[in-house]
Amino acid sequence: MKSVYCSTISKSRLYQFLALLVSLEKVRKGKFQFFVLCVDDETYNLLKKLNWSNVTIIHEKELSESVRSLRQERKIHEYCWTLKPVLLETVFNQNPKVMRVTFMDSDLYFWEDPEIIFKEQVNGSVLLSREEKYRPEWKHSFVKKIKNITGEYNSGFISFKRDSVGMSCLQWWKEKTAEACRIDPVKGIFGDQKYLDDMSKLFTNVCDITTAGVNIGPWNYLKYTFTQKDDLVWINQNKLIFYHFSGVRVVNQENKVELIHNSPLNTPFVFTIYQNLLTQLVKLVHHIEPSFNGFATEEDLKSYW
């Protein structure tokens, strides 16, 4: 079964997207196909210059006018969230032999092959990753309150299979995000993400990912002990497949990094590995295109909610 990946990026996520590609090159040994949707000319032109052989670059201008018109009424991050199901549908439509498309946020980093996930649940029409929230000091009532706002799942890694259920779910998600893709707890909306709770209830064969080591991030890393052996990272007794560096922002040329979700106190050593790679990638991009500025804007440094 042919499986491909995709992501939507703006110029302020370019450095992290390159880190994602580097990690996939390592764990997949170059055997993968990635489709990336760029929402600005600078990002599109830079990726064209990089000419990554297994990356297909799509410009926002290739989308329908009805989709692009939403940009006028939404903040840039809301617009990028809206484009997730649009991109997934585009990849399916333009590649009839592809049987599974997986959306990945640009701030993921892989230590193990993601295809392990799909081999373990080959029949899942939609695969969702739960966003397990954990802090030692948090009470159950507080965790429940957060989940009521953000939802049970994280939309940074979501996989659709080309079958009747998968395509129906994708169409439904696309329609919901077109209606609203902002953060509005009063109305039960959290970007593109809270809709996944309803998706899992409305459709059959929408499955929680059961593979260990998936969707570790600032919401749960304190639950685990991180160790490294050779090129593998372990969390407790399981291999880490990917870490979601949500909230990481590259601020300037000196690779100053800020975390908008949590303090860098007690962050696992994988953060240092990631930051060192970002440093190299910032230098690489500057060498190729000195005028490119992919550093975080003032808006980027604000928490979304």
C-alpha cells in the first residue's frame, strides 16, 4: 500500500519543516514521498531552490478561489489549520495510486519509522493520536477542563486511508474547518482539532493509534524517562517514534529558541538535539538565500489561547 506524507507551512515554520525532513530521511533512508503546501512565495521559492528529490511543492495559488478567500477572514495560523483537510484531499485527488495520506505538523521530529504505525493498524480508515495531558501537579478536574477545550486528540499527526470511511471523514472535516477554524471554547471550537472528537463518534473505523511512542510533546513528556542508545531514543520501556516540538519558535539568527507552551525547565535532552539541528538549518538556509527570514514574528510568539 503506497503511503505518503504532507504538511502545510508558512515561512515561520520553514526551519522546523526542514528538520522534519531530515528526521524522515534518516529513519526512512530516503524512501518516502512528501507533499508540502506553501502559503507564501518566500517559502515556495526557497524549497524550489533546495530541490529535495522526494518533496512535491504545492503553492497556495493552486487551490480553488473559494478556499483561498478564507485567508481574508482568518489569522494565518487559522488559515493553515483550515488547509489541512484541503491538502489531504488534494494529494488523494492528484495521486490515484496513493492509498494512505498522513498529515504531519511541521514541528514533528522522528526517531523511528512512522510506517510502523500503519503496519500495526493497516485496516484503520482514520488513525488519530490522543493528546495525553500530564503534569504531576495537575488534578484530574483540571485535566478534564483542558480536554473540554482542546479535545481528546492532537491534529498534528492524522492519517487517512483511501476507503469509503476515510474519504467521508476527510470530506466532513474539510466542511467543518471551512465553517469555523478559530479557538472559541464557548462554542466548543478549537481550531481544526476539537472536531476530531466528533469524528471518532460519528464514523466507524476511526481508530486511536495504539503504537507506543507516538505524540510525545510538551503536554506529557514529564510522564517519561528519556534515554538514548545509539541513534534510538527510549521513553521508559518503549522506543520514541516521534516528538512533537509544539510551541518551539526560532527567534533570530543566533538560533534563540522560545517555548510558548511551557518553560524549558526539565525539557528532555531531545530538545537540545533538535535545537542543534535547527542551528545548522538556519545557517544552511542563510547560505542558500541570505534574504530569507523565517524567524518568528511577534504574532508567532503569542500563545493561541
